Amino acid sequence: MTFSALGDDTRLLIRRYFIAKYQKEWWEKQGYEKMSLSQLLDAVREQHEDDYGILAKLIVTKLVHGNGDEAYSERSANIATAEREFNVTPPVELDEPMEFFGNTFANFVSHPKVTEAVNATVMWANQTGPPMLLLAGPPGVGKTHLALSAAKHIVDAGGNCIFKRESTLIDSIRTAMKDGLNAEGFIDSYSTTPRLIIDDLGAAALTETMRSVLDQIIDARWQHAGGIYTMVTTNLTGSQLPPRIASRLNDATKSKVVRIAAEDYRKRER
């Protein structure tokens, strides 16, 4: 395993952590300052097991948020490297460019026609509303902004969340099948992860096999709703969604459906 992708920021984070906990004199006495990053991580793993677990999550979280100056693909590779090394699941899995993670509830430009959607999303993120939430409406009314705001809110509160566009969720499973990997593992992960956000449901052209996979994931999450939470955004109307998926997302006993009848905000800004 090479740790070059983790970089000097990781070393600095480890150094600050231990100096804050044990003082600078202790850090210098251990000889850690002269170690390579690989040696340092091995030493922490062997000698400070509890601290290693805490640091693992801190490092992966830092990589997820990043500092905004490296390419998203590079940051994604670094996150994957850290996840493999530390055996830690990142607090959020995104396939949106990282600048979109700056979307928050605080900077969402609200107006009366989207108030219900904002309130429902905040309640979903806080687990004070129904365990399933469907935001439906035309493009440009803020559905993705709200979905990303929910993901950030969850992570900031110390939780975990997966945010996926329908197209990339399906692509990850299709690629696994093609490459002979454990596609069932991907399907099971999406079916059982505590918080899953699927953005732009219905936008991808799906084969019958992939449609069946998506149905399987949403059905599993519907069956276990309450223990796990699911948010979906779509540009489609209920009649345009596959019937079985529509029935799950429209189940009033488990799901909140908000249909946004607003104008594209991009047109309003012109």
C-alpha cells in the first residue's frame, strides 16, 4: 500500500491530534516526527489502537470535504485509498462535483412554492418525518440542492449518507456485473445503508435488468423503512414512474410526497 495519495495533510492531522492529547514533548519523544507516513500509520495502529480508530474517521472525513483545490476525481481516489487502508466507511459518498457540497439549507433561496419541500427535507434529515421522502417537480426548482443539503446536514451531525444520481448508482452495479465483481454486494449496500439519497430518478435509460435492480433496492428500503431512511428526487410524475416503484414511494404510511409546482430558478435569475 502506498500512502503518497494521503499526503502531508494527513501527517499534520495526526501530529495535531497527538500533541493536543499528549503534549508536544510526548510527540517528539516517540520519534514520530522522523517517520515516513507509512511508518507513522503502522506505529499508531500497533501502539494506539483506540486513537487509530478515531484518526481513521477524521482522515477520511477530511478527504471527503477536501480543501476545494484538487480535482474531484483525484479526491475520490484519495478517499478510496484511505477507506481501504483504514477499513472505514466515509461519512458521505457523493458523485456530484464537490463544489455542490457547499449547498446547505441556510443558503437555499426559498419561496412559498417550495416551503413544503424545504420543511419536509429538513424533517427527513433530522429523522423527525416519514422515513421515505419523494421530491417531484420540473428541473431547476431546487430538488438537488435540497438533497445535497440533507446529505451535508446528516454528515455535520455525525451521521453517514450515500448520495447517488440514479444513473451512477446503476452504472456502479452494471460495471460490477461486467467486471465479474460482487454486484450483489453493491445491491445489498444500497438496499441496507442507513441513509440513501437517489437524485434524478427516472432520468437514466435502463435495461429491464437494471430496472429490476432499482426496483429491488427501493422495495427493500420500503420494507425496512423506519430503520433506514430514503430520499428520492425526480422530474417525473407519479404516472411516469415504474408502477411498483411508484407504489412504494407513494405509500402514505411510510413516505412523504412533495410535488413542487415552481418555476425553474435559473429562468428567474435571468
